[in-house]
Amino acid sequence: MRNWRGLVLAVIALCGSADALAQIDPVRRELIQIGYNAAFEGHPPLSAYAFYYYNRPEFLCTNITLRLAVAPTYLDSELGIDHFLTPNTSLGIGAAGGGYYDSYYEIRRGKYLPEESYDGFGGGGSLSLYHLFDPGKMVPLYGVLRGTARYAIYDDTSDTAQNFKIPEDMGIFSVRTGLRFGGREPTLFPDLAMELSIWYEGQFRTKSDVYGFGDREIQSQSHLFWGEAFLAYTFPELKHSFAINLTAGTSIEADRLSAYRLGGFLPMSAEFPLSLPGYYYQELTARRFALAAGNYILPLDHNRRWNLTATAATATVDYLPGLEQPGSWNSGVGGGFFYTSATWRVMVGYGYGIDAIRSGGRGAQSIGFLLQFDLTPAKQAFFKPQPSGSWPGFRRILGVFGS
């Protein structure tokens, strides 16, 4: 059962009530996304995601878009309606629910504490307004206003300590608003993207609660403020690619369930992944932070199929009370091999958490696997007409794997 819980670390990628796009995706997509991090030391919770992402413009009629993200135990959906109220305003109607989305894993000073962790289940709905402020411009400026209501049910696991009180079930209401200039596609390592965005999110719960060993509290309301600058670019002649991002956030009355969590390298796990290579996924819990990260992709062949990647990230962290550790700076580096085609994007890599705390001191190692499978070109390759005199089945398979 623990493995299934880990698979739902993030259905969240860019979709639904928790981490939605700031505009309706206008491109038809069918993607399978898989990510996995494994630590060399310690026994953290499984760090992984696996979901199917489906986006269908002109669903039922020309101004409706259906977006789905489906994980093994969770479904996240949104129906987008263009030209709502004004020609440049869209309405999003979302619904999400399932198992383990609200689960919490306690990690303190580099050690996973299953006796202080628990499961969370639930579901809810959302209403969103997306407004384009500069129609016709090359770089769009979108505003978003979203309201979400959901209900969370908490349960202990087989490892939760008997004298550890889990939080009471509760309703959670949230409001998010922000501005996004530019944007990026929901794909692994985009070749070209630019984004500047600022955000506010208020979370309001139907009750506050004291839980655990009587030493921690769920606030009745929490307020988060953050911003991001992101740039991905591919040099036209060299075909080298790079991506850099700066993300910073602060909070008021944050608790364990609303604070920022940094660590790991799972870039499709959230709309704003706070990655630190070599660390456990969500190892660090912060009420304030600033993170700078970069990635470079170096082709090894003329077709850019095979590539070397290098990644580095550093963050200064103001830890949430109760989860402090020595030193505010945390940095990580990594590298690996990256294969890309029209259908596949696959990376196998290594990460080293320079400042991660482990039993032997500072420093942690991990390996990772990332996969994106695009079903649209795969279907085209499989079903395209084959020349006479060839073995169709073999050629179709080659087309899917090598296109």
C-alpha cells in the first residue's frame, strides 16, 4: 500500500484544483508522465509520480476544452469555456478527488519519520477565471482568479505511532490570484519558454487543530505569496539548450500542511517544482525561501537524440518552526543522459545534495528516472501507411520508438 501512496505524490502537474495553469491549454495533448527518485541512504517515502495527461480543445463544441490528469488513485479534471463574460475571459470548472493526495510525510533533519506521518483522502471542486490582458501580443499576460472547496479525511498508517494524534477531518477553502506573463508548455524540458509570474493563495479551514504529540498545530488560515522567473532557450546553431529559474516565496501563519516544501528532482510533480538534486522529495519545509536553479543540455549527436544534462540548484531557507536544521543554505548538483524524439523524452540521472543532512554528516546521493511519452505522434507513426514490400509490424514499432 505504501508504494501506491507514493505514486500519488503528484497528479498535480499543471492541472486541477491544486496547481492549475493560469490559462486554458489551447493545444491537444496526450502525455504519459513518469518520474522517480531513489536515495542511496536512508528510507524516505517513495518519491515518484505517474499520470496520464489529456487535453482536448473543441470538446463537444468549439469554445470548450477538457483537461484530465489521471493517476493510479486520483483524478483531476477541468472543463474550460472560452469567451465567458468577455471575448478574452475564460471560465474553468474543475473537479478532483481520490486517495492519498492529502497525505503528509514528516522529514526532519534528513530523517523520514513514518511514526509521525499519515494518509489523507478527499475531493472537491473549483471555479476559475482566466483573463488575457494583451490579446494579439506575442507574449501573453494572463490574470487568474480561482476559488476551491474540498474536504480532507485523514487516517493513520500501519507505521503511525499509537500516541500520535492525526488531524481531524476538515473542509478547506482556498483562493488563488495571480498574473502570469508568458508561460511554458506542460512538457518535460521545453526547448523554448519564458515566464514571469506573481501569486497569492489564501487557505481557509473549517477548524484549527492541535495534533501529533500535542506539539503541532493546523492554522485556521494560511496566506502564501510567491513569484517566479523562468527562461528556457535553445541556441539555433549549436542546438544546446538551457533553462534557468528563480523562485521566491513567503507566508503568513503557515503550518506543516501549507508551508513550502523543497527537495528532489521531479520537474513535473507540480506547477512550481522546488527542486534540489540529491535531496529527498519535499525534504525541507519552509515558511520563506529563495531558490535559483539551472539546467544545461548538450547534444551528443547531430539529431539531438542523445544528450548530456547538467543541473544545479541552491536555496536559502527560513525553516518552519519545529522543522529547523543548522544552516539556511542548501545546494545540489546533478547530471545524466537524456534521450529525446518526437515521441519520447527519457532521462536517467544522478544527484548530489551538497548540504543535505544524513547520518554520516553532510552530503546525499540519489538517482532519478524521468519519462514522457507523447501518444499523438506515436499514434501517427503506428497508423501511417507503410510502403509495399516491407514488414508493416516491424516498421510501425520502429516508427513509434524512433520518431
